[in-house]
Amino acid sequence: MSDRVAIFIDGSNLYHALKANFGRQDLNFSEFATKLCGSRRLFRTYYYNVLQDPTQWPEGHREQQEFLNILRMTPYLEVRLGTTKIGQGVPVEKGIDIMLATDLLYFAWNDSYDIAVLVSGDGDFAYALQAVKNMGKYVEVAYFRNSISKDLLDIADNRHLLDRSFFSGLWGGKRHNIQRRRSGGKPKSPLSVSTRETPTSPDFSLPAPGPAFPRENNPPADRPSADTGGLLF
């Protein structure tokens, strides 16, 4: 029987890396997961990000819901959403790292998978990956060359370099321009903040995913700055 693979996607990290490296975010998540699995069997894909506040950014919340609805139609993919709180006057992601690390450990402990694939360059996950290895599981990291923690690479049993060649054939088919502030209008989402840094068949393009927030207890300097008016789901 082939190994069971669980994929854990740091949505914020992935969005910013796609935007910085390729200028697009219309990724087909089903095909992305299939490529990471290869000939192995997918247990499930987990996608983590922050839920936008509809009272603060109603338009961003609406577009995020459209994006999440597409994600939820993707076979064997579950969405995990954190929240935000205000820290020093800036919205801060709350709970994302904890949720991802907890799921990594929980499903390893319950023997739900044989191999964990982490899609993130965030070194904060290094200790959780090491704990999974200590349980007898294999761990792999899917990363972008310009945004990866050495600690993650040192722990990983295998590595997937997410370069232009890797994403060939995985796009939804249409580029999405990052939304800009309308002249004289109110922005749809917070501007100039620092970040911490599908269905298998129909061809679809995902909207650019929603406002980028720093993560709680994660220095903003660890991440690139969000493009003004950019959405991050």
C-alpha cells in the first residue's frame, strides 16, 4: 500500500511567495496537491489563513468567501481559519501557527498519515516538524528559494523547490491583478501593513486572497511588506 500524505498549507506564506515570485495567485489547489503527492496517496490537504472581519472590510470579506467556497469544493481539502486582534493599532493574525502545528501533531499521533508535507518557509514550524519525525513519520517541506528557514530544510526528509518549473500546468488559466485603492475612495482592506512573513476539473482562477496581517508573536520584519490594497485570503 502506498504511503499516505497529508499536506499543510500556510496560506499567507504561499500567497505572498506566489505574488513575489510570479506575480499571480490563480493556483489550482487540487493539481498542486496532486503534484506534491506524486504516486503516493493523499490523505487530506489543510489550508490555513485568517478570516476577514466583515464589519471592517465587507468587500474583502465577500471576495474571501468566494475564494473559500472554491477551496471547499476541492476534493479532500479542509479550510482552517484564524482570527485577528488589534496589536499596537495594527490587525494581527491570531492562532494560525498554533492550528497548523496542532494538526500536524494530532494527525501524526492518530496515525492518519505517513508523510507530512508542509507548504511554508516559516521557521516557527521547525519544532513541530521535528516532533512529527520523532513519532516515526516522514516530513517534507515545499518552499520558495527566497523565503525559507534553514531550520526547516535541516529537519526535512525531502524538499520540494517551488520554482517556475514546478508550477507549470498548475495555474487556473487567468492572472489576477492585485486590487488597488480607488482614487478618492475608501480602501477595501488595510494598507501598508507588514506581514509575517479546486475542483479537479473546471478551469478556474482564484481571486487574490485578503488583507495581510502580521502574526501574533511573530516580528513583522520576518515577512515582506504587503502590496498596498492587496488582498490575502
